[in-house]
Amino acid sequence: MVSGDTEAGARAAPVVMLEGASKSFGALKAMDHVDLHVSPGESLGLVGHNGAGKSTLVNLITGLFAPSAGRVSYPGASDHRMAGIRAISQEGTLCPNLTVLENLQVVQRDLNGWGWRRVAARRIRTALDAVFPGHRIRPDMLVADMSLAESQMVEIAIGFAEGPIPARLVVLDEPTSSLDAQVSAQLLAHIRRFCAAGGAAIFISHMLGEVFAVADRIVVMRDGRIIADRPTSGFSRQGLVDAMGHVADDRNQPGPTAQARNLGDTVLRTPEGIEARRGEIVGLAGLAGHGQAEALARFYLSQGSDWRSTARPSAVFVAGDRRRDGVMPVWSIRRNLTLAALETLTRHGLIDRAAETAIGTDWQKRIGIRTPDMGNPILSLSGGNQQKVLFARALATSAPVVVMDDPMRGVDIGTKTEVYDMIRHEAAQGRTFLWYSTEMDEILNCDRVFVFRDGAISAELEGPRITEENILAASFEFGDAA
């Protein structure tokens, strides 16, 4: 009887425990005396604005950082690996020059010797089938040849795949940021099944609807501290937003709607049939991977094929995949931000450092980049704050057309609200935006929407016809009438 009680207690023991855990980077205190435990069968939603401490907390749990004070422990296990803790990063960790099954081998070191490829292919195929039914990903596909959504699906499948130590706690950091609604729903359903079977999950997302859909408990972080921790039923959506706090600058007021703006002449046309007028916000919608990003890339490259830079570019680009297309990882925050405006900062072949600093300081305040020093490395920022830098880089130029490839991936709701207002303000001044997004709320902010299906435009919607129903109908084969 005693042994049975002991066994039941062991099963109920937390997978990970943080007791007074703190983490500092020099003078910056990223996390301050956090107490947290995650138990088997629990789905924990972790929310907070960019820079609130979520990434630092995850890095402590997954063993990437050691706490500066306090302790992190794994009852019944010596470290996070033996505890079966796995992490799915927002930034992506796949090696682009390797195949899907070779990327699995990188993290599962038992895959070696004769026949390892067969075992690896079985493991990753089983995981992909379980999480994303109907996927078209092959184990021998090269990651470099895959879309951003497909590589994210592989990263997620690796996190849940069978291995020498079973997954007991999977940490998912903005896992749906590059997935469309249908694929995201498949992932959320799998997380619920995983936890119902005794696994645990930490789900980090700025899409609060997903947090409510998948979490049975929500932890809110602000300024490196946990300021709320209770069952999901104890929060309303507005209550959760209020608990997170507001970061938007009240000085940025919403601009006029499309109906109130005087749109100018057509300023761009693409071979696919996309058109945009001066001062118009044009959205590209549809299921991920149906040609939207490629259409944006072709248009942008057609505007900037000359190898020489110019003080007045015809178009500027905001990347969604910041690691591949956005940040210069060895440069400072300030230099990353001012890169597109470099021509205007050059005097007699030298960069005007005072002007560069002024631009960096101005945009740090306007868009809320959380750092004590803009001279810090860009990689010292959270993912969402890195994305703010890329957005500020574009708006700091005089380019009349801004091309945005799902730019709000991993950005918190407060910053999104501020950026939406800035986009409307810039549009009211005559700037044109070409905006691909996987988030329906963002598409509904547009003046005109082109829906893509199978690499071509399946519908053009404008004004009151821009609705979720029409967009979804045009995204599938039965949507021809849309």
C-alpha cells in the first residue's frame, strides 16, 4: 500500500519546478524571483508583452540558461533532457542544408549506425501524421526547399516525435506564427490530446484565442515577474489583456478609414493581378504556402534589382522570417534599424553617427523597442522586439511602397495595435502598403484584399465584402463564387 502511494505521488510530481528563479544580464534583470511548477497532464498558457520575460523563463526551463539566483529542478531527473523536456522555438532551429530526417538525427543522438535513416523516417513521418494529418512533407525533403510554414511544421513534429526519452513537457513558443488557421487548429487539437494522455505543454502565443482554446491554466508575465497565475476559467479576454498591461503609445491615434481617405492613382500592378492605389492598404490572404510570399518577393525584387542603393527607394521590405531575410545578427540594434536609410546618413562616404543615433532613439520611443541601449546586439532582443526593429527600419525610409511579408509574427497585442495605427497614419499621408498576413484580424484592417489559392488570385474583395467568410470561401476549391 505504501509503495502504491509512493508510485502515485511520483506520477503526480511536477515535471519542472522554479523556486525564486532570477536571471540577470549585466544591469538588465530579465527575470525576477519566479516561482512556477508544471505538472503532468497540464497545458499552461504563458502570455505577456514582448520583453516581459517569457523567453528567459523558457531558456531556464530548457537548460539553455542557468539562473543567477534561485533554482530550477526536475523532480526524478538529473536535468531537462532526462526529464523529457523539449522546446519548439519561435526562431526556428532547423539546419537548412539538411533533410527533415537528418534534422531529427541532430537532436536524437540514438539515431546512428546501419539503418538509422529508416528509423528516423518512421519517427518523423509518424509525428507529422499525428500532428498534421494530410501534410505533404517527405522525410527526405531538404529544409532549404521548404516554405516557412512547412519548416515550422517539421520543427513542431520533431518536438513531439518518438525518441530515446519520451517527451513529457513540450514548450511551444509562438508555434502558429507562420501557420494558417487550418493547420493551427490541427496543432491545438494535438496539444490537447498530448496533455490528456499525461504529457504537459507550455504554450506561448500572442494570439489570445489560441491560448484560451488550448490552456487549462494561464500565467501572465510582466517586467520579468509573474503577476497572475490561475485557471483559464478565471480570465476573460479583456481581463487577460488588462493583466498584461498596455504598451501602446497614446500619441499614435488611428488614421482615417479607406472610405475617409482620398486614394490616389494606381501605383503598382503585378503579373499575378495585384493592384494598389496611392495611400491604399492592400492585403494578401489565403492558406499559407499558396503563392502570396512569392508574389511579394517578385514585386519587391523588381523594384530594387539595381545593385546600387538610393536615398529614395521605390519600395521597402519588412520580413516575416527575420532570421533569413531580416536581421544582421552581428550588428547592433541601431545599425539594424537604420540599414535601409543608410544612404541618407552618409556624408562624404562616412556615416553621420549623430544622425544615426537620432533615428534610432526616435524609433525606439515610437515603436517601443525594449532595451536599455540601442548599441546592444540585435540578438539581445526578444523575437517580437527584433520584429519591431525591422518594421521601424522600413518606416524610417521615404519609400512610397511598403511590402510586408507577415511582419507581425510573434508581436504582442499592444504593439500590434500601435503598429496598425501607424500603418493607417502612413497610408493617410499617401504611403501604399502591400501586406501578406496569416492572421485574419490583420487582413480585416485592409482596404482591399486579394485571396490566393494554388498560386493564383481566387478572389478580389473590397470594402464590406472583406469578411472572414468570404476569405475562407475563396481559400478553398468550393469558393469560386466568392
